[in-house]
Amino acid sequence: MKTASVTCLMLASLLVVLNHLASYWLGYSETPRALLIADPVFGLGFMESILFLILVILFIVTLFLKKHRVWVLIGLIIFWPVVVLTGFLTVTFCASGASLVLRGLHDRIIHDYTLDDLRHFAKDVDQAGILKSGWVNHGDISDLTPQQKDAFAQLKKRYSFMRWMDDGRFLHGPSILGEKGIVCFE
């Protein structure tokens, strides 16, 4: 039981660090799989809750066995403080999850595109006229005219980042917004 308690605490700390790495991966890859892993409810955060549940079950078992109760109780009591402390240290020495998503996105854009490429993208979006009716929210082109939909499809073929997060079913890509002559891509 002592080994199980210590193992659960170590795994929980490791999951916190992996969750931050998953945030960077989400920004860099922009895939639905990365989104699922970085999700706090269904991803690695869910696995932390499972580890806590395992500790609770171990504690209940030790109540009946009347052995090693102290180790499991200590593991149970310090579980969330260890998770929070690991998260705090990771944020302090690296960056927060949101910052890591942005850093990953930045690294990917800088790796794949030049500033001229991004200027051409903004110019192409402006010339395509897809933002005349407002904005394109997560790739939803249902409000666009047939000509705007064709222009959007051409943009999607030309710029690979337009296909990020597009799984063809639930997610349909990034959002594009135009304000005062500035094209915002998120």
C-alpha cells in the first residue's frame, strides 16, 4: 500500500507536467487528438481524478485490512496539494497552459511561414471578401455566399493552417475576423 500511494503521487505529478506539454503540443499541432489530450475534463486531468479515486479505494481497502492505513491516508491528504504544487512549479518555471498553447502555435507558424507569407494570407483573405458578412467562426461557412465559400476553399488549399482543428465532423477549423483593415486569425 505504501508503494501504491507513492506511485499514485508520482504519477499525478507526472500527469501535471504532461498536461502542460500537451498544451504546447496542442498549439503546435492543432489537431483534435491534441485537443482531447490537453482537455482538463476528458484528457490528462481526468486521469488525475482516476488516480485520486484509486487512492480512495485503497484507503477503503486498508480500513478493512487494518494495515498500512497511515501511508494511504497521507497519500490521500497530500494528493491535491502535490498536484497543485507541481502545477505551480511548472507554471513558474515554464509557462501556463494557455501560454504554452500560444507558444506552440507561434513556433509552428514561425517554422512553417515567413512574415511575407502571413502578409499574403491577410491580403488573400481581404481580397476574397469572406469577412464582409462578419467573421468565419471556427470554419463555419454556412453564412457565406457561394462565391465566398469557393474563396474560402481556395484559402484552405493554399494555407495549411486553415485546416488546423478540422476533423470533418465536429470541428471545422480556425476563426478569421476582420476589424478595421486587420485580419485576425485564431
